[in-house]
Amino acid sequence: MTNNNPPHPGSARSEVEELLSAPAEWDLPPSRHLHYKDVLMQQIDHDRTPSTQTHPTPRRRLARGVVLLPLASMALAGALIVTLSGGDDTFAPATGAAGANSAPATLNRIAVAAMATDATPVKDGQFVYAESLTRSNEGTFDGPVRLGAVHKREVWTSQEPGPVTNTGWILESGKGAVMPGQLVPIESSDPVPAGIHHPTYKWLASLPTDPDALLKLLYAQTGVDEDESKEQAVFSTIGDLVSETIMPPANASAFYKAAAKIPGVKEIPDAVDAAGRHGIAITHEDASSATRDEWIFDKDTLAFLGSRSYITKDEVKGITSDTLFGTSAIMERTVVDQHGKEPAKTDS
């Protein structure tokens, strides 16, 4: 995507200010310790896979309970990459039937809109800053989904081409944050070059802008989780790459055109992001996958607003139909020269 901030009404922030201002407690109840134990075990399982960094793709990470883990903070990192909004219709499934034939056309419209935006090139020594509102499941491994409080999440993504072991930093604040106010490094046990797991501006700009060539590359480089189809994995990867990055308009357009070619993409007429903003959503339905993701776009500008994630089945939790367990709302995306610092706010 570009560094243009997605449109959002001023009321979206005010509605969550009270939730964001409440500090989180550091003393963890037993259920939270169990949750983080599950997170740790999932991460250990993930680290056994060769040539994979400690930075799995966010949407599938949510599904499996795995999070972006700093190496020194594994036991407390269960809410670092989480998503979801307040106690209103954000929790409800999207209204309206998904359209099997409208999604490719809508994605191509989104691609045209992306092509018309601007993006400032990002230098190697700079950082892509992304601010979002997020909420996620805080339930135990074998318990029901229990959504935590909405909170603010800031990410500074390093643009160093690497290979690097530190690809960025995360800062969370608010009642739902596990380590409020802690600037936590995003680290990997093995050096990671620029690529799918470390998407720098230069790497994104180097990708094919022909959607067929781009889709072929994504199919070749995207790993597949258990009980997940290749189509679902690629759809999730595209969602990860367009959500918190900045890339040239031609590349952003190519990602959406490539997504339009994935079998099983569908449109949902109305969906709500974590800030309460309504938009149209694109999802991918796959019988073999245990999760389903939605990308939400502004109905007028077609700018990316946020996402929602569902568990579609889970034998341990007894889930047999769509259960909402994560959502996000991108509030700002821009370029900064230093990590840990928020960009200067404007009155616009």
C-alpha cells in the first residue's frame, strides 16, 4: 500500500480513547500464563521448521496462536500481534451474502485506486511506521475465544536489506496490551534477508508488476501451514504485505490484481474494522483451512482500512462455524527516521 492514511472519521479515535488510556495490569492471572505457555509451545514448533524466521505471517499467526516474538520475551508476548474492536457490531459477522463473482471485479477496482495514490520511497536507514487499533483472543488454548480490550499498536519496520536479526520494533499501549509502554524488538534466531518475512520498500519495489508473474512468485515463496491450502496461504500473505507496508503504487496495484486471480475469493458487502468503520470486504473461502481472513476497504475511496480474522473450525475449542477472534484498523502509515518515535501529527 501507500503512505496515504486511510480515511477515517474523527469520531473513530474518540470512541476508543477511554479504552486506550487505561493501563494494563502486569500481574498475570493463571489463565493468561496458560495462554502464553501455548504461545511458547506454538513458537517452538514453528522454530523447528528450517529456513523460517520468528516472524510468521500475521493472519495465520493469529489462527495458530503464534505471535511476533522477541527472543528475550517469549513468555509474555502473547498479545503483541493481535486484533479486534469494541463491544458493538464489530463482533458480529459481516452482513450480506458473499458474492462469488463480484470479488475479482472489486479487487481490480481497488487495484486501479491503488495505482492512483502516491508513495514516498523509503531509504534503507528509515522505518515504515504503522499505527493501528487491535484486539485479539486472550483465551486459553483449550478454552473458548475471549477477546481482550482494544488497544493501540505501533510498529516500526526496519528497511535495512539485511540479512538482519532485528526487523523492527513494536510498542503497545492501553488496557489490552500485555507490556504497555515497552518498546519490544522483533527478532529472529537467524538473519533474515529482505523478502516475504522482511518486506522492505526496495524489495517490494523489485517485485513483478505483472499480476501473473507476481502470483507465480508468491506461490513459489509462500509456505503452507497444516490443514491450509496454497491458495489460502497466498491470500494471507498478500494481506500481510499490503497492511503495514509502503510500496510503489504499481506494486500495490499488482498485489490486488494477483489476489483477484486466486480461486475462491469473495466479496462481503459490509464489514466493520476495529475502529468501527464500515467498508466492503474481500475474503477467501477454503474448505481445508481452519481460518478465514477479511480485508476491509473504504466503500468510496477503496483505501485499505483493516482486517478481521475468523476461526472456522477448532476441534479443541469445539468451534464448528465462523468465530471472530481478531480485527485491526490501520490508523496511520508513514515514513520516519527513527524507531520508537511517533511521526509529527498534523491538523489535516
